[in-house]
Amino acid sequence: METMWLNTCVASFTRMFVKGGRLGLSVSFGDILIVCHLVKQHQMVPNSFIVSDLVEGVDSCNLFWSSKDFCRLMSLHLMFLSHIFHLSNCKIPTRDLWAGFPQDYIRLLSQWYCSLGQCCESGDCRIINNITGLASDLQLKLHGQHLAQSVVLKAVQGFISNPESNKPLTLSFHGWSGTGKNFVARIVADNMYRDGVKSECVRLFIAPFHFPHARLVDTYKGQLREAIRDMVLRCPQTLFIFDEAEKLHPGLIDAIKPYMDHYDNVDGVSYRRAVFLFLSNIGGTTINDVALDFWHSGQNREDIGMEDLEHRLRAEAMESQGGFAQSELMSGHLIDFFVPFLPLEYRHVKLCARDAYAARGLEPDEGTLDEVAKAMLYVPKEERLFSAQGCKSIPQRINFFLP
């Protein structure tokens, strides 16, 4: 009898949503299943008013969950109750809110969700923490960056393997444009999360784009704090990437400084399982000078160690213009590692060109790779040793050399 009623309810609502063109857009089959259980629980009759309320709830709330995500299904349950009984506005559901719901309902919903292949042993399929994949990607896809390969791998691996970390992991990437800072951030995301940078657990902030006006810094502070808090509540492990971090207003960095500090929690929320990546051009010239000095002295660039660069990067970041130098993030020594990205040489540009061709399913000969590499601008003027653009424009430049 229960199954017959459920099938009737689902069929009824499905027809309504299909007729209204909403199935697959605002709601999914799983959402309809939830609604049917709520209708039965509250002794209602399936009708178009409930459909209207649910669609309004989905469209009006700023949801970050996808239709396949279990957290979103739970939030729809709460929204439905909110719209029917006017309990509250859309809020992020917590474990406590669901403690009183029938276990058979939760079990049925879980079975349906797992039937789609969305369940895994970790308990949250969004998080994969593939350290083997991270090591492989850094080794095979990142060129000319032995320091970044080593430091990033060890830092992320250590953080993931220590669930009792006393603070979030905070890394600061430094170097010229095109040397791989964004590329490494993407590699980290791809190997920590199933959906990579598109994951609901990853958020990218670009300083000039998201926070362009200094006069609005107080507004940005509130928005940034809320965005970080909301993501941490939705995801047990989060990744925040700040690109062009040197352009962040110092007030913005200080506003989120408590989230990167050694606190058990801030306003009842723990941020210790978050990772913060700051990407900037600060120290690029210093890094290049060290690499050039090693070349002039006949030493291999692979002999450059963190001891040759990290203290210089820290000092330059403290003295630079912009948000970093003036923020409590620096004075509070909350950055765990300053990661240098070395300037790329001719041989590294050739490897980037090879990868760009391979991404298109092509296998160029050495002559073609040489042509692509020679087309780049190299500095300093006398030595012509380092690519001025790194590998940044390589995927576009190979178009010129295609048959």
C-alpha cells in the first residue's frame, strides 16, 4: 500500500513538473521523492500549489548544491517545510535539524541516492584526496618547478593525513606570470575533489574581479566572511584560492585572518580542515635573480633550495606594496610555506608545447616544438635565458604552427 501510494504521488508530481518544464531544471526525481514523503507525513494531497511553492523555494534561494548532491536534497526538504509552514527562510541544514526525522525516510532517501552511484566509503564523494594522483600530476605535468613539486606535495599530504591539524593549511605561491601558479592550484583541486575546481568545496577569488573598489571594502569583508563560512559549513574539507593576492585590500585579508589562525572555532565553526592558497607575482624578480645567479655560477637550477628563496620571499612580501605587507596574515606568521615558482627556460617551454599538442591529440616533431619555443620572448636581454611569459600563451601560440 505504501509503495502504491508513493508511486502514485511521484507520477502525479512528475506530470506537473514535466508540464511546467521544471523537471531537470529546478528539481530532479530525488526532489520529487522527498516532496512525496513530506506530503504523506503531513497528510496533504499532491497538487499544483505544492509544485509552485517548491519551485519558488528553489529559484529564490541562493543554492550552491547540484541536483545530484545529497546535501541539496536535504536542503530542499527544509525549504519545503519552510514554504508550507512558514517556519523560516532558506538556511543551511545541520545534523541537529534532521535528528528528529524518521529513520526509514532517511534510509529510503539514502538508498535512492546510492542507487545513482553517489555513495562512497569516505562519506562525502565530493572529496577524493588522491595523493598518488597529486604526486603523479606534479611530476609529469609541471615543468621546471622542482621546489613547488616537493613543497606542495608534502604540505598537502601532511595536512590530509593529519585530521587533528591545529590550523588550516595556508600556502603562498610566488613567481612570474606563466610559471605555473594557477596550474598547480588546479592540480591540487583536481586531486583533492572529484569535480576539481568546479567542486562545491572549491572557491576561486580573483582580487581585481571580485573586489575591484577600495571604497566598498567593508561590504566585501562581510561578503567574503559569509562566503567562506557557508562553504565550510557545507563541506568538511574546503579549498579557497585567491588569485592576484597582492591586489587584495589589507582589510580584506585581516577580515578572514581568524579563519586561518590557531583557533578551535570561530563563532562555533571550525576552519581547521580548510586550505587557503594565495597566488601572487610578489618576489618574481627576486626568484629570477637567484636562478640567474645559479646559472652564472655554473650550478644547476635543480640545486636551488628552499633555503635560498623562502626567507627572501617572506621579507619581500612584508615590504611590498599592497594587502600582504600590511595585513596581520604576515605579522601573525600564518602562512605555512612561501612557495617559489622559478622562471622557465627554453627546454621547459618545449615541454609545455608538447603537452599543448598532446591535449589536442597531436604528436609534433622536435622541429615544430623548437619553432614554438623560439617564437617566445626571452630575458634578460643579454642571456635570453628565461621565457618572459612562461608557458602562459603556449596553447594559443601553437595554432600558428598547425598545418
